[in-house]
Amino acid sequence: MIISVIVAASENNVIGKNNQLLWRLPNDAKYFKNTTWGMPVIMGRKTFESLRAEPLPGRINIVVTRQKNWDPGKGNIAMASSVEDAVELAAKSDCRESFIIGGGQIYAESMTIADRIYMTRVHAVLEGDTFFPSIDPDRWILQSNRDLPADDKHAFPYSFQLWEKTKQSDSKRIK
Ligand SMILES: NC(=O)c1ccc[n+]([C@@H]2O[C@H](COP(=O)([O-])OP(=O)(O)OC[C@H]3O[C@@H](n4cnc5c(N)ncnc54)[C@H](OP(=O)(O)O)[C@@H]3O)[C@@H](O)[C@H]2O)c1
């Protein structure tokens, strides 16, 4: 199973503030939905709560928390006590790919096990309180890049980028 990270980050790697996103980019929301549809999505408890505590439809939702008695409320949510456990759980679904969808803590803990990064680079420098780790150019190679302009629905220009890890030995593949 390919372990992928999917994220939207500003030029200075900001991904959120006050447990919210800092932009509304409808094309990115569509891209996220199309890319992750039908696959397991792994997220931190805070990101889950930022989604109004509702599972993303059409996907296996796995929330990572240290709270043993955490109650996800409504919906069909699987819980995991670490990112590694969440990935093991995702692998049981027999999906070809699973997606780590944030937030900052979970991304930071996932960079060593991830094979791919689907990065929407938002071309702005913004203030925030949550960050994506820097992409180390010695470990990651940019496979594709598609630039899109700002328009009446998108306040900032942005680029869809696909990064792949250079050294397969760094990634923990789960068959
Ligand atoms: N731009 C984007 O693409 C994007 C995507 C997703 C999220 N975000 C933003 O990111 C922000 C949220 O990120 P965040 O860093 O504050 O929180 P987070 O990573 O979503 O969740 C953190 C929580 O995950 C659990 N956790 C973390 N590491 C763990 C471990 N090793 N084992 C078990 N549980 C663990 C803990 O839950 P407990 O406290 O319950 O133990 C922790 O409080 C929001 O602003 C959100 O909008 C942005």
C-alpha cells in the first residue's frame, strides 16, 4: 500500500490557524475529494474536529488520538493510538493507497513513513499557528507540477505538486 500525505500549504508552510484553514480554494477541495475518494484517510483528532466532527463521506475515516475513551460522536469512525497503527488499520482495507490528511502534528510524524506528498502550494506568505514540515530536496523529488492562477473564486495562485520519496529504503511499505 502506498502511504501518501495530502496537504495544502502556503509558501511559508502555514497550513492552518485556530484549528481552521486559511483559504477557500474550491478547485483544491475538488482535487482533495477526487484524489482521496474511496481510500482510507488518516487524521489527527484536532483535524477531525475542524471538519465539524463529521466523517468525510466515501472514505474510511481513521482518527489518531491518545485518548483511550475518546468518543467520536456521530458517524463511522475508526480510532488509532498512533500514526503507525492507523496505517496498519488502513492496510487491512486492501486499498492501493492511503492518505494522511493532517494536521500539523500528524504530518510531522508521517514524513518518514510516507511515499508521496500531494502538495497544493498556495502562493502566498501567511500567518498561522500550524505548519507543514519543510520538504527536504535530498529525500523528495518533484514529479509533477501544475500552476493555476488566482481568479474570482481563488484568492491566491496555487500549484498542484506531486512529490515522491527518492530513497525507497526510507519508507515503510506495507503490502
Ligand atoms: N492545509 C491543510 O492541508 C490542512 C490539513 C489538515 C489540517 N489542517 C489544519 O491543521 C490544524 C490542526 O493540526 P494540529 O497539528 O493542531 O492537530 P492534528 O495533527 O490534526 O491533531 C493533533 C492530535 O492528534 C493526536 N495525536 C498526535 N500525535 C499522536 C500520536 N503520536 N499518537 C496518538 N495520537 C496523536 C492527539 O490527539 P489527542 O489530543 O486526542 O490525544 C493530538 O492532539 C488545523 O488548523 C487544521 O485546519 C490543515
